[in-house]
Amino acid sequence: MSDSIPYRFSFGPWNISEGADPFGPEVRPAFPHEEKFALYRPLGFEGVQFHDDDVVPGLDGMTPAQMLSRAGEVKTMLGNHGLVPEFVAPRLWFADQTVDGAYTSNSESDRKYAWERTQKCIDIARALGCKAIVLWLSREGSYIREAKDARLAYERILGTINAMLEYDREIEIWIEPKPNEPTDQAYVPTIGHTVALAYASKDHRRVKGLIESAHALLAGLDPSDEMAFALAHDKLASVHLNDQNGLKYDQDKNFGGANLRAAFNQVRVLEEAGYGRRGEFIGLDVKAMRTQKGSPVTVHLRNSREIFLHLVEKYRALDGELVRQYREARDYEALECYILKHLLGVK
């Protein structure tokens, strides 16, 4: 059993939903973006996840000086609220130049835009005092297999990673894998692909992974196993905990909301590996249910954090010696029953 770890928690401002989704109208009024920072600490969070244009809206139309000035203002706001930026991610799926992907687009001018936007993202992160860049390769894939040369696409992704490592010699690159949506088939769909890219890069120590529970489930994989694989290579930079009801669209349900046992095993793997001892965050990526009224709506964030902490207590109360005995005897029927009764609070 691991020693107690004082976990730190993070989420992105997009988790305080504006009340819209791809399938219908807005159901809640918008909440001013800058006012969201005041909500973090009372909810028990200190880390802020950012996209580049969360920090600097309209950055494509700004001069470098304007961009960095705005980033400096946000850094001051974070400091005033006792918050720290966990990472900044280039938003490479909204611009016209990214409809065919960014780094893997078949258009040379679009690939040039993606690289310039990535450089801006790195500059914004450093102006915030942040060294982590998350790559969610959202449109790096294809809608039909013949649309792209997949081998060349992977070479282009690796080339971009190496260029980022050269552009700033201190940043870390955290790749967030996802198998589909918005593309039909995405490149780098799992943490295994991420780790392979890391080892192929010019400085694998600065290339790691960020695992989202729902993304692993969408690939038909168990999130705890994905986390364990990354941890075995010391490449789990962060997590986005949530839940997912089957192989559907990315649902971002509350952590433990669909499968409490799977959530427990994610906590177990993190605890056993001592995740968090170096300051790594427990990140959440959860959406409020559309029926939830009010503005701002934050109960889903509080609930997910509480479920995580309850499961930490469950893990730490586990009889490790009994688990060891069941494993040694390969009595997995008894082990499963013990785990289920433990989660249910049954003696």
C-alpha cells in the first residue's frame, strides 16, 4: 500500500459548461470565462487546464506583443486566485485550416498554419509560467483510409514533436490519445502509440502521455491498464478522469458514474504507483448533465472529486495481505468477491 498522497486537482474552464452540445440548443446561460477562476479553490481545485485561446481569445489576429501581454494578464489573475496552470493545448480543430487535420493535413499551407499556431501556444504557455503542452490530435486521422498516407502522417507528427522540442528546450509534450471523434479513425489512438512516439523522439524524457478514462474506453481498453502501461514507462504526465457508457460518442460522464469498479481500479493503479508524489494533478474532464439548471453549474466537478477521494479511502482500507494471499493462491473468485463486498461496504 502507498503512503498517503495529498492529491492536487485540476479542470479546464470548458468543464463549467455553457449549456450547449452538438445535438441541441443551449439549456443554460453562458457564464463569463474570467469569473470561473474564482470558483476553483472553493471547489478544492488549484490547477487550471487551458487551450491556447482560453488564455488569449482571438490570438490568430494578434501581434506577438499583444498575445504575450494578454497571457501575462491571465498569469496575474491566476496568481490572485492561488491557481497554477497545468498545461496549455493548441486548439487545432476549430480553424478553417484544420478541417483535414493540422500536422497531417494534405495541404502544405494548412500544415504551416498548424506549426505557427503551435509555436504561439508554446509562447503563451511560457508567458503563463507553464512548461507543459498537451497535444490532443483531434483531427489527425482520416474519414476514409485512402485519404492519407498513414506512414507519412506518423512521420509528420513525429517531425512536429521534434520541432517543438527544439523550439523550446524546457517544455514537456503530453500527448492525449483518442481513437475517434471527430475523425473516423484517429492517429495515435492509444497510450501505446504515444509511448512509441515518445521513444522515437529526440528527447523521450520530455514526451509523455495524458490518459482520459473515456478515450481509453472508446478504444475498447481498460483505463487502469492504460495508466499502468504509461506508469511502467514513467510516462503518465496527467489524467483526465471521467466515465463512459460503452463505445459511443465521448460522453465525459462523472467519474465512476457508469462503472464504479473500473473507477476504483484506476484509483488503485494510481495509488500503487505513487502517482502524484511529484506534484502530478488529478485532472477532471466532465460535463454537467443537460438537465442541470443554474449558472454556474459546478456540482459535477465537486461530485467527481468526492468520488475519487472516497475511492482512495476504499483502496487504502483494502486488506493488502489478504489480496496478496488470494493472488498467490490464484483464488480469483474469492478475490473478486472480496473486492465487490469491499466496495459495497459489506463485511
